[in-house]
Amino acid sequence: MHDLEQARVAREWVSEAVRKVAADANRSSDTHLLTVPLPADWGIELYLKDESTHPTGSLKHRLARSLFLYGLCNGWIVEGTTIVEASSGSTAVSEAYFARMLGLPFVAVVPRSTTQEKIDLIEFYGGRCHFVDDPGEVYAEAARIAAASGGHYMDQFTYAERATDWRGNNNIAESIFEQLSAERHPVPRWIVVGAGTGGTSATIGRYLRYQRHPTQLCVADPENSAFLDAWATGDSSVTTGAPSRIEGIGRPRVEPSFLPQIVDHMVRVPDAASIAAMRFIAARTGYRAGASTGTNLWAAFGLIAEMLRRGETGSVVSLLCDSSDRYRHTYCSDDWLAERGIDITAPTAVLEEFTATGAWPD
């Protein structure tokens, strides 16, 4: 009977934990779908789903919630479990938030290059940062810490694509289509996302097929990321040997959650172009977005230019992943760019020409 009583108490803790995580979702209204002004005679609308308005300030809030529910319902997370994650920052911020909500210790294994703003947020939510010099070491180090502490390694890179219900249940894809329902072009021609774990592109790509939408999925990939080469060649063993400089997207290896077969198109985006687009959209609209949003926008603008060349009308949707406030000392700093030899002059000129004429370089 003693064992039965322990099991009952443990199950009650999990039940209450699931209730708390679900209640967080109920307290949070859906994220806004913002418009990006384009010339009216183009007949094309561009939208950004503003994921920066989540309680923890980024798209990763959705992922963290799903990963916690997945771990709780699988029996991997119980009362007192130490939660460990390998992250470039934003997922760790969101997981630290949920860990604090459930009264669980949290350790984030992050590259030493992670912005101080993200480190401060992880610690604000009660998490502890464990730094590695080589970003490729985060996986093994997170697994080691979890094993040593008797904790649970969340492993976003493996479980991102399976923790979210891609058929619906208010996932990001379903939300996009509901918000577009009263627009002039309610079924978009393209949805453009970046890939960090691959979870978002997997969710959206599956949903498009499940709902039989003709919408195509484009993944924008930054420099030093393996995803595009794997998609183009079919070789999932591709590695780059260097980390992405655009935090939150791009990986030096192909992550298990990236599903290249459901991606219709990929675009390589130079780092200078990502940062130029991030700054450009802030100047034109006031939307304060990070560089991963700039990566998305650069790819979206290229697709819109191609639609114009073909005489097509329609809509394009992308994501505003997080706020530029997290990058005040990096992408927002001219000194930081100069130290790394990143010149945004040429891509800024491309963006100016595009918004004036619709032209885009071949």
C-alpha cells in the first residue's frame, strides 16, 4: 500500500503541473498577425506573426510549453526533477519560466557567445547557466549534467517536431490560418520560417498537408547552417564545423527534428542581410525584431519579388521571432558589426530598391 500511496501522490503532482502549464496558455491571448506595408498595386500582402508577445518574449515559449507537457505526460518529469536543456538562449529562457512555475531546478547549457540579455533572463526566471566554449558541445554536456543530477534532458532538438500537435489544437499553423480568414488572400502563397530545431517548419509543413492547403513552405537558413545543404542533397550527415551567428536559427549539424521532405524551398541568407533586414523593418514599421526575423524577411522579400515577376497576387506570412531588445549589444551595435567585419551597406541598398521597385538581385 505504501507504494500505491507514493504513486498516487506522484500522479497528483503531475496532474497539478499539467494544469498549471495549461492555465498559462489560457491566460495568454493569441499572438498578433502584423501587416508589413507594400505598394498597393503589387496585390501582395506580407504578414508577420508577432511571437515576441509571449510571456517569455519569443517563439520558443510555444516550444517550451509543449516540451514540458510532453515530458510530464511521458512520465519523464516528476516532482523535484532537475530540468536540463541545450540552447542558444531563447528556449532556455522559456523553459526556465516553466520550471520556476513548477518549482523545478533548471540548468541551461549555452554557448559562451550567448547574449548577456538572454543570460540575464534565464537567471531572472531562476535558471542556472552552464557555459561551453564550443557550441557543438551543448548536446553532450546537457546529457551529462542531466545524468549526473538524476534529472531530465529536455533535448529540444530531438523532441521539437513530436511534442507539438501538428494537426491543430491551436498550434501556430492553425492560428495563422484563423487570423487570415477575413483577409483578401486568406490562404497564403508562402509561409516563411527559419529553422533552429526544425520543430516550427515540421509543424507548419505537416499542417499544410493535413489541411490540403496549396501553401508552400520556405525555410530561410543563415550562414554556417547545415539545413540547406541537407535539404538540397538529401544527406542528413552534413555538418559545417561552425556555428550560426544568427541566434535561434541555423545549426552546424542537421537536427533530428528537421524534416527536409516537407520543405518546398530553402534560401541561404547572408548574416549581413539578416541584420540589414532586421534594422530595415524597424525603421520602416517600428517592429523591433531580432536578426532571425531579418533572415525570414530577406527570404520573404525574394519570394515576393518572384511573385511580382510572374504577375501573381496573394499573401506571404512569416514570423517575428523575438525582440531586438535581446540583441542591444550585438546586432543593434555598429561597433559589434565592425569588430566582426559585417557590412550591411549593400543589403540595405537591396532592401531600399526592392520596396521602391519590387526588384530583387538574381
